[in-house]
Amino acid sequence: MQGKRIAIVDCNNFYVSCERLFNPALKTVPTVVLSNNDGCIIARSQEIKDMGIRMGQPLFQLEEPVQQEMVMFSSNYELYGDISDRIAKILARFTDRIEVYSIDESFLDLTHIPEDELRNYMS
């Protein structure tokens, strides 16, 4: 009996990645997305993570020179939801058995694909 093959798709730094879609020049620039009232950091680029800035860190705790090194965006949940829906539609091309777990994560049942064809199927 063949076992189930489940793939997880987890979009990296999702909110920041959404913002970078519209400004590719930010690809390597330290970038954050802020909470509803711009009080806390709710999404961080890898560059921000490498600076030691924590998820949920209040913006007022960062010194001015640090703030000036980064690009900051107010959260735009309508945009993030739209891009998430588009990603789910793309993933649905691979299988009709998909579970959207969160705005940036989905599970795909790939059991219908023979194991020896799985790598080629996903590339």
C-alpha cells in the first residue's frame, strides 16, 4: 500500500515578500511590515532578522539610526489576502486536494503522483 505524500508550501517572509513584489529594488534592503497602528514589527525580511530585531518588537524600542536603515510598511491585509488567494490558485494546479492552512501556508496531497515522478512533477 502506498503511503500519503503531503507537501507543505510555506511562503518566506510573506508580508515583506508581498511588498517586494511591487518594489524589487528592496530585494536585499532591510524591510519590515508593521502592525495595524504601526506600533510593532509583524513581518521581517531576512536582513532584519540578521540584525537581531525580534518579531513583535515595538518600533519605539529601536533607536533612530536603526530605523533609518530599514524600509517600513504599514500592514496591507487586503493585498496580502489577494496574493495568498493567487498563490492558492497556482498550487491548485498541482492537486485538487489542497488545504490552505494560513495566509502563507498550504498543504498539498500529492499521493496521486508516483513516487519516482514526484521531483519532476514539482519542478
